[in-house]
Amino acid sequence: MKTGKNNWLVRGLCGLSLLLSWSLNGAQAQDVSVALTDDMVSATSGFISSLSEPQRSKAVFTFDAEERFNWHFIPRTRQGLPLKELDSAQLEAAMQILRTFLSPAGVSRVEQIRSLELVLRETEVNGRFVRDPDLYFLSVFGTPSREGAWALRFEGHHIAFNWTFAGGAGMASTPHFLGSNPAEVRSGARSGLRVLGAEEDHGRALVMSLNAQQAALAILPGEAPNDIITGNAREVTALEEVGIRYDVLTEEQREMLHRLIEEIASVQPEAIAEARMAKIREQGLENLRFAWIGGTERGAAHYYRIQGPGFLIEYDNTQNDANHIHLVWRDFSGDFGTDLLRQHYDAVANPGDGHVH
């Protein structure tokens, strides 16, 4: 999703809508969205078909199961089927899911975050958590299809992706969480690795570019919170409207903010990432706010957030001597497909609106 200066604005409504059953860009883009949805259905169905009955009983839930909302990003006991219980063919089917549901950059992030479990295993002495790169779980809710309601979750320590499909109404891709501990590997064979380094660097570059008057608006007083404020809440609402408004930024600073948001969105497939950006534009760029808490120098504990009318991004790097990142994207009305499912069920109750089953 790399863009030249001003391209983010010029693209306008060329991105695909988050509702993958239709598009803002006409029939050609709709074909792309249908193809992506079909690929997602095919990859998930193929994975389920590869499982034994005992494995399937772990991996597949009913769509209305309360477990669908039981998400978290800490090391804990989880429901679903872990990668460590898959044979080589099943593992390839699981990886095909990740390659379909994530961008190449997203797959790379996931693999690097999983690899950090080995770093923690080496550096933690008598640690209280099991550090295992194969303790990441796939869970399917409902039956994958283009028409029906179903969902997929991929989750483990510092990874939580949730995709919800609402039949003809479309799909949602939040909550979306990534974390990195350590934020920078400082010893050993992987020394220098910074899995979420771009997300940190783009945010710092933006705050460091502000003049004194702008910084007074953007940088909030006090110490950075010790974690993202919204945690693993099932539903979130907008946080206090603080920070610097988009229209107070210079053109160059606006482009820096664009790059930061795009970087965070880019772990999703291009169609989904573009849909998120299109939705932000549709809701009004002037409504964006950027806030920073904590030190601005590298290595200092810090937190930032980006908020618009419909979404919230929170980033926190305070734990473990400011070497431990948490990063989340939430949708106020769309997490777990809430709005889309309402549309889907309304259409089912009123079939005269053209909804087809």
C-alpha cells in the first residue's frame, strides 16, 4: 500500500467497500471482492475438510456461540485448534488460510511475532508462561459460505484477528490486534529485529515533526498508560476527543498520518485495507485526531492513538522498560460484524429487498 504524496487523497472512493458483496468502484472491483470472498470460503472449507473428527470438534463452533466474542491477546488457555496439533498437510491448509486472509506483509508479521516466543523462551528464566510458536489457534464459527453468516478467528499471544461474514451484507475484519515482545530484540541471533518497528517509527516521526503550538495540542500530559485503554473489551465506544485535529496539520504531516494508518491497515489483504481507508475518507478526514502520551525519544515509554468517527487505533509501548508493543484497530459499530449482521438479518426478514438465499 505504498503511495506517493497526495495519492491517498486522490484515490478518493477507489478503494473497495468494507462490504465485500458490493463496491464503490463498479463491477470490476465487485468481481475482485467476490473472488476474495470465494477464496476465503475455499481456504477455510479446505482446512476443515483436512481435519479429523476430534480436531473438527475443537476447531468448529456454531456461529452464535458466545466463544466468538471471547478474544484476547495475552498468553492464556484458548478454545480452538492449535497449530501444534496439525500434521504437515493440515498445517499447509492452515497456512493457506493465513495467506488468503492476510496480505504478504501480514503473514510476515504473524510469523515474526510467533518467532518471538522462542526469543522469550530463551530470555525468561523460570517464566510463568509457556512460550510456544505453535500455540496459535484457528476457530471457525458457522459454515463457510458466500451467503450465510460465519466467522474465522486466528489468535494466540500477541495475535488476534477476527473476520466476520454476514452473507450478502458483506464482511468485517475487526477487532485486529498485533503485539511484539520484545519490541526490539537486543541480544542473540535475532538481535535488531523490530517486528512493529514501522508502526513505532511512523508515529514518532509524526509527533517529532510538530511545531510547539501543534505539540501542545497533540502531546497530552502525564505518563503513558501501561496498556491500550480498550483492552480486550467486546464492544468499544469513542474515547475522549483529544489530540491534534487533521486540519491543524500541514500537508506533509497529513501525509505522514496517512502513511501511519496505511501501515497498520496493510496487514490485511489489499481489498480490505483499501476499504478501511475509503471508509475513513467517507467519514471525513477533518474528523481525524492524533494524540501522543509519554516521551518522544526512542526508548521512552509512549502511547499514541488515532481516532475518527467510526474507528480507533491504539498503540502502547510501556511494558518491559518500554520494549513491548500492543497495537489494536477497533470499529465502533462494526467489530465482530455487528452492523453487517443486523443488515443481513433485516434482509432475511424482508426478502423483498432483493436479498437472495
